[in-house]
Amino acid sequence: MKRLKRLRWTGILIVLIFLILASFGYLAHRRASLYPGDARGSITVDGRERTFIFHLPANLSPDTPLPLVIALHGGGGSGFDMERLTEGGFNKLADEEHFIAVYPDAVGKHWNDGRNLSKYYSHRENIDDVAFISALIDYFAENYNADRNRVYVVGMSNGGLMTYRLACEIPGRLAAVAVVGVSMSENLYKNCSSMVPVPILIILGTEDPLVPWNGGELHLGPIKLGKAVSINETVSYWVRRNGCTSSSGKAHLPDKDPEDGTRVWMERYYNCRDDAEVVFYEVEGGGHTWPGGYQYLPERIIGKTSRDIDANKVIWSFFESHKKHEG
């Protein structure tokens, strides 16, 4: 009986891995073509070539500094997959609002986000992804006139955990950050010593099957992926760190798609140091997904994608209202 149970779990695990690889494009039929207006680039960091995709708005002027948005993919993905998840939404906004969108690739398809998981090459080898993102900021500032006072990072899942780490280790380089689909890892929550305020927007689904709302083990089926604190602890951490003293209270947003099985709540914390507000979107009924984005796996595996908000537009609207305080 136990042997049958193990075989059943093994079968489920193989199917999960296959679906994830298929969804992120690592099988033979990977779509290799870039989105219109994209280019591939690389820089060398710590002796290793690091790659990325970037999208420049039309009519780029060398005399006009532009905001820089760095979007970090989830575990098992790539920069291309982050574009796919957002359905090219940041590219469209980059053309309309005039900013530079960059989609970096992690080493071994996983960011070294501080969980210290031996199963991931980037964690075992302690790949310095903080140095990579920092070098990427310099590269675009020096070569494409990116505005160093308007640098923004957004991440999904593993990319979200990496975004939290960046806000802990290089907060002075970031004007604002956004995280989708994950709360703070337990390691980072306990070891983030910085008190530099960073405006932050967080989006999380209440029915995320990988990320427990009330904290605990991050997991993909039976695979354990390190521990995270609850979303309430995560939001409270940033409210304390940013010195916010007022709250808007929770408010329901319009149910734009009554058929999607979700409702979105929003709460904003303000009167913060350096105007570093904290904004939290609770996606009631939402899964491990990007609101308004691509449903990259079936609902039974990752949960529902909310159609009540467009995460791309919500995040850019948040970013454009913040500029790094100098000095």
C-alpha cells in the first residue's frame, strides 16, 4: 500500500514538473521569437555572462532620462517567460508611458533569493544576483540614459522573493518595488537589517496553493521550498520599516469580471517616511497567478487568475508616483 502511495505521488510529481516546464517554455517547442521591439543583451558579472531581454520605447532620446523597470521571473522561468506571464503588458506600457522594461534571466532558472535551498544551483553556488541587478542598473544608466532616481523592480514568486532581498540589500538604488504571488521568506524576514524606507506594493491571492496565506512551508505538491512568514507579518514589517502612521482601511475594488471567481481588496498605508507608502492588494479567491495575465497552468494546479485588475497597470501607476529621494 505504501509503495502504491509513493508511486502515485511520483506520478503526480512528474506530471507537475512536465506541466511547469511546458508552461515556461523549456520543451522542444519553446517560442524563441522576441516580442516586437525587444532586444537581447548580456553583461559580465563576477566572471559570468548574465543575459536579459529589454524593450525600449519608440523615439528614444539620448537627452531624456527614462524610468527603468526590471521585471524578475518566477522559479523555473526566464526573462522571456516573465514577458509571457504579463502578456507583454509592461512593453505596451513602456511604449505608451516612455520607460525601459528589462527582463533578466536567473542562473539555473532560479534567483538566489536568500532561502538557501540546496536543490537550486544558484543557491548552492551562492550566485550574487544582487550584484547582477545592481550592475544591470548601471548598464542601462550608462548606455541608455536610464534615470538612476527612477529605478523600479517587480518580481513574481521566486522573483518576488528576490525583489524583497534587493529592497533589503540595495534599497538606496530603488525608487519603489512590487511583489506578486509571495510573502517574505522566513530567512529574509529575520535577517533584513536595513531600515531605509522603500515604497512597496504587494499582491497575493488568498487561495494560492504554493504560498500559505498564514505563513509556513512554501511548496509545490509534496516538494518543500523553504518557509515564509504570513502576509500579515510581511505587510506589517514594511509598514513599520517605512514608518507609516495612517491607513485607508480595506476597500473592495469593482468586480469587473464576476465570472472569474475572485474579488480584490486594497489597503494603503501612508504618512510614511520619505513618502514610502505600502499598498496591499488581497485577491480573494486568487491563486499563484498574475492578475490580468496569462493563466500559465490549469486552475487545479495554480488557482484562479483575477480579471478584476490589470497588475501591469496597477504596478506601473504605483511606480510612476515614486521617485528616489536623493541624499
